[in-house]
Amino acid sequence: MRLHLVEIHDLASCPPSLRDALTDFLAFTENLAGAYDPVGPLLRRGLERTKARRIVDLCSGAGGPWRRLAGQVGVPVLLTDRYPHRGGAADLPFHPAPVDARAVPAELEGFRTIFTAFHHFPPAEARAILADAVQRGQGIGVFEIARRAPLEIAVVAFTWLGTLVSVPFMRPWRWSRLVWTYLPPVLPIVGTFDGVVSCLRTYSKAELKELVRGLDTYTWEIGDFRGRWSPLRGTYLIGVPRSKLAK
């Protein structure tokens, strides 16, 4: 059963430097493990079907897997977030203003993507994200590398160790990230707590199918993937307008 608990870095009261440190760590590990590498072909197929000329990434954090994926998709990528990451991320343009994934501004046209963040939204808001893409006629892809499964939860429970080991190697260098990790070890604690909660909040394939029920003007594809070096098995949901497929 999905549990919609609260992640600390979701809170408006979370210090921005701590939130940035956590999203930096997520992006670093996702790229290091190539966790989302299998998503490249899925995105290219979605772009071909929709004829989209740009990807608009929602809830981008520190850029997620785009350091590896950007060269695979063949179109520009624009990062966006409700809390825009300070100082840029993944060497890609970051929309300077906050963007609500449930109501994306009309001028931000493009194939929408969400990596490691869809679980942050309860069912009504998750469906609103999908419905907004449908209303605007934009393709959308939702990708999560964790599941509500014992193996995934066990692996994520060692996030504290991953932060302690990896933070000295993360670039660009930030003193705030070092302080949150070691003086005291707030980042390892918050990262582990939020990581386990993320697993418990992730939507199953059956729940994703329920979220798109009634959005019949789109073709929806739901499946699994696993990166070559990643111990985690992820899920994806891709939606494409039927009208684009008919052309």
C-alpha cells in the first residue's frame, strides 16, 4: 500500500542549501550509476511521436540524470523546478522562475519529463500533472528509479553511507554541502529518511494505470527499466497524444 508521508526537503521550511545538497547528491548518484540510461531510447521514441522540439524537465532539482541523458535525446533540454536550484545544474539552462508541475506556463512548450519526483505528489495532484499535459497537448514521461519493494528500500537505507563517501567528490564544490554532511551529519540523516519515504510513496504500475484512467485522448505506456550499474529497478509512464500518432 502506498504511504504518502512527508519528505523533509519537500517542506518550505527546509533550508535551500540543504535542499540543494540533497538534490546534488541525487544527481551525482543517478549519473554515476547510469540509473536512467535505459530511458534515452524511450524519450527519443516519444519525441519522434510528438515531433517535440524541446524537453521541459519538471521538478529538476540539480538536474537529475541529464548530465548523461542530454546528449542522447537530440533536442534542447530546459530544467525547471518549484524551488530553482541555485548556481545552475548539469550544464543546462534552468528556468529562473518557479514552475508548478501541476500548471506549467503555456509558453513552456515541449515534451515534459519528471525524474525521481512524481512520488512527491498525492494522487489528486499527480493526476493534475498528467491532465495539465493532456490539456496542453504536450507529451509527458514520468520516471522513477525506486519502488515499494524490499530490495529497493534496503539499498536506499544505505544513503547515509553514500553521502559520507561521495560528497568530497561532487562538483561543483560547495562548502555548504560539506558542512551539512559532516558538521553535523544532517545530509546523511535527511537523505536516508527522505530516500526510504520516497520508496514508500512511489506509485506502482497498477496505480499509474489508475491515474491515467479517463485520459483517453492519449496513448499511455507503462513499464520497467534498470540501469546497467544500478541495483534499483525503476518504473516509467509515457503519454503521447493519439492525434499525433495518427499523423
